[in-house]
Amino acid sequence: MDVGIELPWIEKYRPKKLSEVVGQKNITQRLQYYTQSNTMPNLLFSGPAGVGKTSASVALAKEFFKENFSQNFLELNASDERGIDVVRNTIKNFARTLAFNFGFKIIFLDESDALTFDAQQALRRTMEMYSKTCRFILSCNYSSKIIEPIQSRCVIFRFNQLSSKDIGERVKGVAENEKIDLSNEAVEAIIYVSQGDLRKAINVLQASATTAHKITDKTIYEVSAKARPDEVRELIKVALSGKFLEARALLDKLLYEYGMSGEDVITQLHREMVAMDEKEVPGKTKIELIDTIGEYNFRMVEGANERVQLEALIAQFTKYKK
Ligand SMILES: Nc1ncnc2c1ncn2[C@@H]1O[C@H](COP(=O)(O)OP(=O)(O)O)[C@@H](O)[C@H]1O
Ligand SMILES: [Mg+2]
């Protein structure tokens, strides 16, 4: 298999129709009504990464425009490194002319919440100016970062994280099509590391396929530079039982053998701590430690030495030895 010259799988397996967008049934159904009536308002798609916001926009536009899709659809990223003026000029050039064989064009603006307040004000004026010829689909992670006058000009659609079932099924479908040998544990591992983000899930699968013929959960954790959940649990348990040096050795394994970043380690510590039950860690201790993890995470984000902070965090855990 020569993955090098292939399309990235996230593009190869991008839904071409609204009906192929998984896990967002409420949304895709409502979007289908628009295509049936050949009209739509401006839309605001909010939600986490890799859940189908761009895919739904492209699929919607394809269903409206069919063979004239490329003339009538413009995709832009608001955080374009060439600056907001380039974005604005591109929009103006595109919006100036009438749609080809259709009532309106569609401009899809990704990462709209990256726009400053002033840029959003300008965008709002642009939306008004071209309201006859263009519809906008704005995509963002947090709709609260979009100014009120834009929100009120859009119908808001909130995309959810994809379920484990949806991720698992989609990943298995891709693996089958690519003739990859993927164990069930590997599927579970992909679900764990991708956390509802199908883009991440498919990327991890493709990266794994370049390194191994038979993909196991071990491959997945290696490729995604994540520890197995049980290894992180083990670290927490050892630390809680007061064995600092042993816990530190486990930490070293994550940092140096697996090459995890300090931030990844602390994120997984947090995730596993939250998931631990009353038998593993008493409720009160758990709450205190979640608070402590938050504090050390903040220190690391602020630039403190990662290793020093992680060891100090583990030292905090050992204080809860029964
Ligand atoms: N809901 C979904 N249904 C099918 N494929 C999806 C879905 N969400 C993400 N994907 C896959 O992940 C890739 C990236 O998704 P995208 O729509 O760009 O996510 P977003 O815009 O929400 O960050 C797509 O090309 C597709 O392969
Ligand atoms: Mg996107």
C-alpha cells in the first residue's frame, strides 16, 4: 500500500451528501429541508473539531448547486495567515457577481470565532451588503465568541461530539475499504484517543496503516503519542499508595519512552482521575486531586518546567496515602 501519493483519508472519506454525514441527524434533516425548498438563511455552525461542520457545509452546497458547485461555493478560513484583508477581498470578489444558474452563492467561513471584534463588525456589514446574492455559513467552536448582531442574522446549528458507536463504525468502514487488518482493541483505542473527533480518528488510522500491517491497540497509542488508559490509572494508583519513586518511573516511561508532552500527560491524568470510581479513589480525595491537577495544568500552560511540575503533582498524590 502506497499511502504517500494518496489523498489524505479524511478527504477521501469526506461525506459527499448530507445523508452521509453521521451522528448529526437533527441537523442534516433540517438542512435537507433547505435543499428541498431551494432556499436558506445565513447559518452558524458551532461545535468541537472533527464532527462534520465543514463536511455538512460542502455537502449542503453540492446538493444545492450540483454541477455548478465550484462556481458558486467559496471556502475560506478566517484565521488565514495572510490576514483579514485578504479574506475580505476574496469575499468581495466572489460576492460581487451573480450566482451561476442559482439564486445565491454560498460563502463558507471556517474558524469565524478567530476574528477580532472589529473584523466581525466588518463581516457583519459584508453580510448585509451581499445579502441578495450570497448566503454565509460561519463555522466556529464557540458561538458565544461571535458578536450578537451576527448571531441574530444566522440560524444556529450546534454540532455534537460524535458517539463512540459512530466513530467505531466509520473507522471500521474505512479500514475495510482500505483492506486493513484492524483488531477490535485497536478500534476501542481509536475511540479513546479521538474523543469524539472523527478527523482525528481517521488520521490516527491512516498514520497507523503506514507503520504496521496488522493494527493493534499498541500501534494506535504509539502513533497518537498517548498512553494506554490502564497505564495512566496504574500511575495514579501507585502514587496514591505513596510509592513516589515507582510512580516517577512510570511517569518517565510516558515522557521518554512514549514521547508524550507534559500537557498530554496531565490531560490524561485528569481524564482518568475523573473516570475512577469510589473504590479506587474516595470521592473527597478525587475532588481535591482534580482541583490540584487543574492548578498544575495552569502552571504548565504558564511555562513552568513540565517535568518538575509533573513530579510535584505526583508528590501531591502520595500525600493521600491511606
Ligand atoms: N459527522 C461526520 N460524518 C462523516 N464524516 C465525518 C463527520 N465528521 C467528521 N468526519 C470526517 O472527518 C473529516 C473532517 O471533518 P470536518 O467536517 O472537516 O470537521 P469540522 O469542520 O467539524 O472540524 C471529514 O473529511 C470526514 O472524513
Ligand atoms: Mg472544519
